[in-house]
Amino acid sequence: MRQMRQPTFAELFTPKLVTVLREGYGFAGFRADVIAGLTVAIVALPLSMAIAIASGVTPDRGLTTAVIGGFIVSLLGGSRFQIGGPAGAFIVLVALTAERHGVDGVILATLMAGVILIAAGFLRLGTYIKFIPYPVTVGFTAGIAVIIFASQIKDLLGITLLKEPGELVPKLQALAGSLHTANFSAVAVAAISIAIIVGLKKIRPTWPGILIAVTAAAVVAWALALPVQTIGTQFGGIPQALPWPAWPVFSLEKARAVLPDAISFALLGAIESLLSAVVADGMTGRRHRSNCELVAQGFANIGSALFGGICVTGTIARTATNVRAGARSPISGMLHSLFLLLFMLIAAPLASYIPLAALAAVLAVVAWNMAEKQEFWTLIRSSWGDATVLLATFLLTIFRDLTEGILVGFALGAVLFINRMAEMTGIEAAAPLVADDKADDGNGDRTPYDAGLATDPDVVVYRISGAFFFGAASTVGSVLDSIADTHKAFVVDFAAVPFLDSTAANAMSRVATKAQRQGIRLFITGASPPVRRALLTHGVRPPCAKFRATIARAVSDIKGDQAAQPIAKAGVAAG
């Protein structure tokens, strides 16, 4: 293969905004970004407040995070479409930090996490974040979803509780003991809000269901004078301006105390932001720069902390909304932050009428959507090893600690890989350690060399050799993406792959989905029964991909009745 030039430091850390402006940015792109930015801001407005309240801080801090942090993420980030702001995944960590160290501790930990993320980016550690096994990401995401939903039961039912425990089991016990205080009006508001969000998503998917539900709930609660808690009664409303920047309260003792929380913020922020960037890549066919993105996330967290905000990260749902709304560049994300600021300046007094039950309904829907239920059950069925890693991460996240769940899941994934390699390693008694030379016609199957086998512009054959596991999935997936961008038909040969894990199978699923969306014919050849079974389990199946026994058979099917065409070949060692 042709040797690729290594990018310079400046090229690796140039924000995508600069890249877009260099390519040429006109009025048509700006108009599309304005529409996308407004669309995302409408979604982010109630979400940012709901996430802040669930995290144990005031709703204005959530808006500040989205305005300041979101703007910086888009300004400096390595993704064209990333939308930054407060994320549901941080609710658990922020709430626990606020409970232990107060809001000042949360702000200081956010600033320290920003410094850690900048260092991680410049040390180019973003590449290694991609090595986290797929069952681990699904496990901790599902665990977070369960904890988020549990944290909203109190407001969903309007339960009166003097102090709500942070841990799941004591929380559920306390809520069960206080069920007699449930407020029927709050239950009705929550149920109607959920019905509006879910119903509009089905019948009018382009409408801002969350904003409509929250607005309707506020109007009904005000008009009927319902006895429910609102932002006004609980927090006294929302200020109509951003606070002045200020350094958080700092001392060496305080910094040491919140350091573990800062590390957790940085770790989760790195994972969430890069997952979000990968989702945007899959939807658009573009590719982000992971280390540049980490640096931007770091500066965004520092900026958010200086204005009194909480943790910033890339948000998958809002980023996907940005892409679907037709965004062209990071300017859409910057405009989303400016629109949110405009909403604060104009409509902040109206936010006082929003019932907490409606915001709890929003987060209940968010938790349901982020649980990745289909992926969870797919991994449970795929193999005992993947199921073990998934359940260990999931249960530790719920009952112990998020960071512990990720670390244990990663360790189990590594042990599982070693075990699989040990099971497959062996030496045949009759096989020589070094293959003997063979005469050209020794097997009678030698075919003349076709000099055109490296020039076909439409068809490419890609051979993967070795164990295709989570350590190689990111690299091979990126290569496959780049090759598929420039060809009409694509053959991936698995004849030399002894096994692949769920992370690799998921990477192939993304490649197959992208190929189908771009009208590229994808063929999988030479896959052993276990490999084929794993690919099928993760959705690599017709019509996205077709399986053939050999490369020759796949190429024959591609060519059909047309004249023989040359085929370009490429190869890489995956493990």
C-alpha cells in the first residue's frame, strides 16, 4: 500500500471550524447552520435545565454550561457537528460530588477535569479511548440510564422526601416508604408530558416534542393552578443574564478532595464526547480528530467552570439532532449556544412556571432512549464472555461506581481476549514451522499474473488478518471507512481472521450501514461459522452486506455479466 504522510502537530490540532472556513463557507451553508442551530437550541433548552436539576444544582447552571461550554466545543473542536453541553451521563457523578463537596466542589472538579482533558489531548491519548470494548460502553450507558430514571421517580410522582439518598437501593427504599405522599397532579403532568413527547416523535418526528411538552405542562399547571412544584417555587426562577466569570474557590486541600471526581469527570467526558463524534461520523461520512476534540472539551470545561457551570461533554442526542437538521459546520453549534443565551435574556421569567414533573418526564424519556436496549440484548445473546463483561459493567455502575464499572469491564475484556487467544493457539504436529518452497506449477493451480489487479477504481478487496478485537477495531474500522468512500463495491475477506469480538463486529456493522447508505455493495468472504455468526448477530446481514465463500465468487457477483475488470487489492494486519 502507498505510504501515507504523517500529519503535523498543527494539522492534528487545527479546529474543524478553521478547516471549514478554508474549504469555503458561503451564505447557503450559514443559512443551513442557522436552522440547525435553532433546532438544537430548542431541544437543548429544557434538557439543560432538567439535567442541572437532576444533578443537584440550579437550572441556570445547566443553561450556562450549554451556552459557554457548547460554544467553546464548537469553536475549538475536532468534529464538524459536535454539540456540547450538560449530559445525562454526568447526572450521577455531579450529584454525588455536589453531595460530598458542595457546588463549589463541582465547579472546581469541572475546572480540574478540563485541565486533565487538555493534557490527555496533547498527549494524544484520545486514540486509546477508542480501545474500550463495546460491551463496556453499552454496559455503563445502560447503567447510567437506570440511575437517571431512578433519580426522577421522586418528581415524576410528586413524592415529598426530606432527603433523598444517593445510592440506588436506599433511594428506592426511601421512595417506597414515602409513596403515600405522592401528588396526583404531578403524576398527571408527568404522564401527559411523556405522552406528548412519545406521541409527537411517532406522528410528527420533526417537531420539537420536548419543548412542546414542557410548554404545554407549564401552561396547564398555571391555568389550572395545579399544586405542583415548579422551577419558580423550588429555585426562585432563572436569572436573565450570564454570571460574571470568576475563579472557583480553591485550596490544596479542596483540590485533593475533589481530584478523584475530576478524574471521573475527565474519563467520562472523554468517552462520551468521542462516542458522540463517532455517531456524527457514522451519520455524515466525515471523520473527527479525537485528540483535537479532547483539547476542545478541556477548554470548554474550564470556561464552564469560570462562569459557574458544570461538566461539559459532547451530547449524542443533540449532535444527532444537529446532523438531521442539516448542519454544515461547527458554526451551527456556536449558533445553538447564542440562541440559548437569547432565550435566557428574553424568556427566563417564563421558565419559573415549568413544573418539575415535566422536566422529570423529559429525563425519563432520555433515560429510556439512552439505555441501548437492543444492543444490550444482542450482547447478552452473542456469547458468554461479552455477556459477562456487559453485566459486570452494568451492575457495578448501578450499585458501586461508574469509574469502577468501566475499569473492571475493560480489565475483563482484556482477560477475555487473552483467554480466547489461548483457546485458539495450537501447532499442528505435521505442520513445519517454516513453509517449504514450492515450484510454480507444483499444485497445478498457478494462474497468470494480471497486471491490472491494482488499478480498478470501483472495486476493492480488503484482507484482514489476525484476531479482530477491540484493540484493532477502531483502526481497521477507520481504514474500511476511508476505502469505502471512494469505491462502488467493497469486498472484505475474513479468511485469515480466527475470531472477532463484539467491538469488532459492531465496527463492521457501522461500515455496512454506511456502505448501504452510500449505495456501495459490501461482500464478506471467507468468514468461518463463528465469525459469520458474530457478524450476523450484530446486524451485518443482507441487504447491508452479503456473504460469499471466496473472494473470486464475490468479485464474480459484483461484475455480473460485465467484462472482467481489474481489482485493487489492499491488506492490513489487525492483530
